Amino acid sequence: MMHHCSIDISNGVIRYARTPRRLDGLLKEAGTGRSLSGEEVLSRAYDLASKGYQAMPVGCDNFDAQGLCLGHEEAPQP
Ligand SMILES: [Zn+2]
């Protein structure tokens, strides 16, 4: 079961700044579902980091001012 829904910005994203292909598809654009390129993921990570976030929420609607997940009700099983 996957229960993390945020990515650590410094350890999970910015450490791959020199190898952005590793970040391809890590995030999807809200609304369209388009996979973001590594460069787009990085630019979002830098933007969030500049606002004081430590983590980048992924498909998470319950997070604090640092982007850390605050938990969820039991997720429905597929
Ligand atoms: Zn969450």
C-alpha cells in the first residue's frame, strides 16, 4: 500500500536537478493529467521551496504549510 503522497523536495527532486530525465512523469498536471517533464517538475519544486515548502504534495488534498501530508481516511480499495 502506498501511503505517502508527497515528495521530499530536496531529497526527492532537487538532488536530480542534473538528471531531469529521472523526474519525467513524476507529477501529472492537475486537470489534464498530462505527465510533466523533469524540467517542469524541477521548476515547480524550486517554486514551492521558495515559498517554504519542504515537500511537494502529489495527489494530496490535506497538507500543511510545508507540503507535508496530514493523513487521510482509509483509502478505498480498487
Ligand atoms: Zn496526503
